[in-house]
Amino acid sequence: MGIRKVKPTSPGRRNSSYNDFAEVTKKTPEKKLLQRIARTGGRNSQGRITSRFRGGGHRKLYRIIDFKRRKDGVPAKVIGIEYDPNRSANIALLHYADGHKAYILAPKGLNVGDTLMNGPGSEPKVGNCMDLSDIPVGLEVHAIELQPGRGAQIARSAGAGCQLMAREGEYAVIVLRSGEMRRVRVTCRATIGQVGNLDHQNVRWGKAGRMRHKGRRPHNRGTSMNPVAHPMGGGEGRSGGGRHPCSPTGLLAKGGKTRKRKKASDKLIIRRRKKGKR
């Protein structure tokens, strides 16, 4: 995949760049794997805003992704690579030998016509999914489960990948891109390879309108609000806020720890992520 630049015919296009979608081979999605999703505008079931600056955006349908990959022993052929508006990674359409169809995350190096397998006995090649106990140590993996059978939860965005470092009894040790090292049960599944669409991080949006298409509304500062709307609001003219940066509910925005104390999974983390990495 590459980045396509345009002529600077306006201030917005001067700083914009686009994907060239060189990897995408199929433009129309599979209708049976589409699903409508209700847009919430950042509001919960009570109608209160819990995620600020969300709303609008282009209409889109959700592509049902098979994050569990539990169809063992049945070969699947890659029919096409598609663009997914709901995520940064591209997706691949699989046709199983028994007629079943499914979407998976498209890893780097996957081509149309490749044959993939799931489960024990699968060859350790890009796109195949199996238990961590069957994957050779040292390989890069993505779409990793945290609990057996629950589906992939780690390393699902464009360019993401983790390295399988070791196996100790019933746990495998993986290193995340953030630098965090943690233990995962060897019965959890992962897909071999790195998630494709690596150049997604190099795209420059250029103008605010492209973010509105994504459903992101303008972000305004707490100091520009009234005291009734934000703890840092109010004051004559431009003020510094009068306190440390925080959310509308008073939660510290910088330096405050947000992870739940005494979380059960803390015992599985060997090394925390590096400071300043996200």
C-alpha cells in the first residue's frame, strides 16, 4: 500500500494525503456479512453523553468479522481484499470448502488465491490461525485472544503485531508493540503475521471535514466553557482554568492513573508498557 498526494489546489488539499488502496481487490462487500449498527452520538441508554465530540459522519454498514476462527480443519480460499470503513485495517473474504463465507483481518503479505487453515495441524504461515501452543516461538502474531473462545482482542488495528517470546507451562509470553510483556494462556488462539495496511498511520487528514465524515465533531477546550459545563470553565477573558487539566466530571486528564486497582489480569503482566508510548 502507498500514500497518494494531490495537487495543492486549496489549503485543505495542500496538507492532505490519501490511501492508494493498492491492496484492495474487491470493492463490493458480501451482503450476507453486513449488519446495520445504530449510531449513538456518544450517548448511553439514558441519553447522556459519555463519549464527547461524537456524532454525524457518513452512513456505513458493519462488516461481521470472524474473530474466533473456530472452523477447524476446513481449508479456506482468499477471494478478495476489501476496505472496511469501521476499522483501520483491511479485511479479507474467505470461502471455505464447505461453502461457508467469513471475513478476517487481512495480514501483511496475504494475497488473493491463498489457502488458509484454522486449528491444530495448520502450517505456521501468514494468515493461519491456531493455538499459541502450536505456534513456533519467535513468530509475529496478531488478533490474539485473552480468554479461550472469546475471540481476538489484542493487536487488531492496522500494522499491529506482537511477538511470541516463550512458553512456560500453561502460559505463553508475548511482547506488545507498546513494550508491555504479558502472559496469555496457550489455549488462546492467534493469527500468524502482522496486520496489513501499514501506511494508515502516515495518512494526513488535511482538513476538519474529513474528520466530520468519520463522525468526529469539533473538540472545544474546557476553559472556553461556562462553569456549569466544565470545572475549568468561567472567568473573565481567557483564563488558565485555575486547576490541573481534568474532564467534565473532574477526572484528572494528565498523570492520573485510569487503570482499575487490583485488576485480576495484573498478575499476568510481566512488564508494563514503556512510558510515553501509546
